[in-house]
Amino acid sequence: MKRLSIILLTLVAVVIVKAAPVTVTAKLDSAFLLMGKTTALHLEVVQDKGVRGFFPVDHADTLSAMVEIAEQPKADTVDLGNNRIQINRDLILQSFDSGLYAVGPIAYIVDKDTFFTKQLSLKVLPVRVDSLQDIHDLKPVEEVPFKFFDWVPDLIADYWWAWLLALLLIGGGLYYYFHWYRKGVNPLKPERKRLPAYEEAMINLKSLKQRQLWQNGQEKEYFTGLTDILRVYIDRRFHVNAVEMTSTQIIETLKQNDETRAVNEQLSMILEIADFVKFAGARPLADDNEMAFQRALNFVEATKPQPAETERKEVQS
């Protein structure tokens, strides 16, 4: 009976081991990548404790002929309980040739068994670079004494005061256009009180959604409008000159702000895909367009002024 019990316990242990297989998954940070830039491939392994396995790519510097492994950060392990662990491993990918490339399947070998991730797609977008032309054998330019009235027509020289007046009028018109007209300000009418930054952003987001730009194939106009709304909101809400900043400068600046640190990742994702659409001509999926709008709403909602902060600003003003 004792031997029979031992045999039964051994069979039960084998069944338990077989009921807990190894699972391997892979996920890209972004399906789009600019040439020369990097993106992360996240590998996740769930297995029993004590199981020893490895990725063959650990000893490689490329995934394919066109996709290189720029860096391999150290893996970390998470205890899931019930004798199970999760191994998280990242591969930093880089490519210097534009095109659509397959990533994977990535193999994970345990003894005589091999497990594979699903195949992913990575689109590498080209970067426009201005060509430089060398100029040789240039002859030095001979200096000629400058005489103003030698080339000024008589019509201008005789009526210089009229031309000066015209230039002043043109300058005044340009000043009015750029200083007031483009900002929607009429100096002859009293300025209406502007809505708070949060309310203005929510109204503009609702208006943008009603225009249905990306549904009609106008993805570039859609993301331009979405990022402009966020830039103006950040400018007014946090007094950061986001309208004149690049996407990277905005993200780095808001990292220093306690109010935006928690939702800075959502803003970073919006600006990243918007740059791909506006400057690289990418065509995002419908889900990406909807997700970018929802992340913009989440960012504005998460950073709107609290009642105590609003009252303090009103007292100070």
C-alpha cells in the first residue's frame, strides 16, 4: 500500500506539471518606427518555478536582416503564486531601412520543448534628409563701393516721404494683423472674458469630434486639431509655452509637474502618433484615432483645476 501511494502521488504530480504549460507572449511599444529611432519589444514568459529556459535571441544582435537589437535590458521576475512566476524581458529594436518587417515568432526553449510568440509587424518610416552639395573653386567677390542713390529710381528719390508713409501704413497693418486679428481680438471692441482653460478645451474637443475628420480620411487635420487643443490647454493651465514647443520638450517639461506626472504617458502616446501622422504620412487604424481622442479627454479631466485651486486664483486676481 505504501508503494502504491507513492506511485499515485507521482502520477498526480506529473498531471499537475502538464496542466501548467509555459506561455510566451510578445508586444511592441509601437507598430510604427522612424528610421534610426528605437522601440521596445516586450517578451513575457509565464512558467512554473524551477523551469529553466532561454531565448536564442539573447545571444544575437539582430532579429532579421533589417531589424537590429540595439540593447537588451536585464530581465525581471514576478512571483504569481501557486508555484508560478512571470519573466519580463525587453529587447530594444532599431532599423535603418524603411519598410514593413515581421517581428518573430520569437522562440523560447525549455529542455526539448520550444514555445513561440505570435508574429508581429513593424513599419519603419523614412526620414527626409536635405541633401548637401559641396561648392568648389569659388572666386572671391570684388568689393564695390556702395552708393545708395546710384541705383534708386528718381520716382522713389523724389517722393521718398510718400514711400516712407506707405511703409509705415503697411507696417501698422501687419502689426494689427499679427497682434490682434489672428488672435481674434478687436481693439475697437471690449474683449469678452475668456472661458477657463478646462471648459474651453472640453468645448473644442466636442467640436472636433463632431467634425468627423478622420472618418472622412482627414487623419492629418484630425491630429493637428487634437494636438493644437492640448497645446493651448497646457499653455493656459500650466503656463507652459507648449504652442511653440516640440512634442519632446512638452513631455520633458510636464515630467517635472506633480499634477501631470500620472497622465504624462497618455499625452506622450497622443503626441507620438500625431507626429507620425503629420510628418511621416502614417495612416492609423480607427481604434488608434478613437483611443487618441479618449486619452486627450482623460488628460484634460485628470488635470483640471480643483475647486480650492480655482478659488485661490480668483482671490489673487
